[in-house]
Amino acid sequence: MGDELRNRLREERSKRGLTQAELADLVGVSRKTINTVENGVFIPSTVLALRLAAALKTTVESLFRLP
Amino acid sequence: MTSRNDVEFADNISRRRYLATIGATVAFLGAQLVARPVLGVEGFQLEGFRRYLWAINALGLIALTLPIGGWIFGRRIRSLVNDEISRGHGRMATGAGLWVAILIAIAILLTPLGRRCSAAEASYLIVTPVAVIVPLYFAWLEARAHRDG
């Protein structure tokens, strides 16, 4: 938390027609976690980033990048 | 109950938790402001049962930020309510509380009070603000996490 990290989570989620709650269910976290990651408030752990990428059938690098 | 409903249910529990945390903290703070057991000319006025009640309430408020509770809702709901971000919020709030405690302790040490400050009074002056700031900061972080946009 605190360091900047750009992410394309909202775009990737919308592309697959998923709500925050549906993605949260797929990943096994709460909706607020998805919300804070999308808003850039929270930088996810490596495990969560990998889970998000797997749920959205993409790579971590395409979801997250440094500014 | 479906898996999707688990996420929504946990979301609801999490919202209620931060609202309840704010309510309990404000009630605790209000009680302290009404009682004002410190800084009076008679010295520290928190004896017997009231002293234990204060300690239990203060500990209870700080414990609200721990990733515990929700046992009645089952393992999945519990893990969703206390997931990565909530645990992080708990750590951030506890860290803030530590800094508050250190700064108040230093202030008590360096500020001339004009009379002796007992250990019990110093404990009260340190723990009470910590027991207010830690849960309120946790609740604010949780509320921010729930905010859409």
C-alpha cells in the first residue's frame, strides 16, 4: 500500500462481463478487495495478483504495470 | 446459499462491522468525555469496577481490528470478511495506534503537569486515545474500501 501501481483490472473485468462480486467469488476474496485494487488504493500480494490473472485468463503483466 | 451470495453476505457483514466499530468507539469516547477521570484537581478518578469496565472496553475496541470473529457464519464467510485487505487495514490501524501511544507517552514525560501523574493515570492517558484512534482508523479504511468508484 502506498506505492503506485497501474492496473487494468476494471477493463479486463468489464471485457468479460463480470461484476466486482462475481470476480471476487472467482478469486475467493471480498468485493471490497476487488474495489480497492481497481481504484489503486490497495496493491495486491503476489498470490492475489496471480489469482486475479488466472480468473481473468490473462497474465499478471497485462493486469499490472509500473507507471 | 450459493457461493456468489457468500460474497454479498460477507460484504454486508463487513459494512455492519465498520459501522458497529464507529458506534462503539463513539460511545466509548462519549463515556470518557462525560466521566473525565483525569486532569482534575482531585487526581485520577477511575476506581474499582469502572476501572475494569474501561479496560475491558478499551481492549474490546482494539480487538475489533483483529481478523477474528464471525465464527457463527462459517469458515468461508469468515475468510471473506477478514481477507487480505482487512488484515492489512488492521495492521495499519494498529501501527498508527503504536505511534499515538509513543507520542503521548513522550508528551506525558516532557509536559509539566504541576502534580504527580500516577502510573494508572498515565496508562489511561495513553490507552484511551489509542482505543479510539485504532478502531476509528480501521473503520475509515474499511469504509473507503467499500466505497465504489
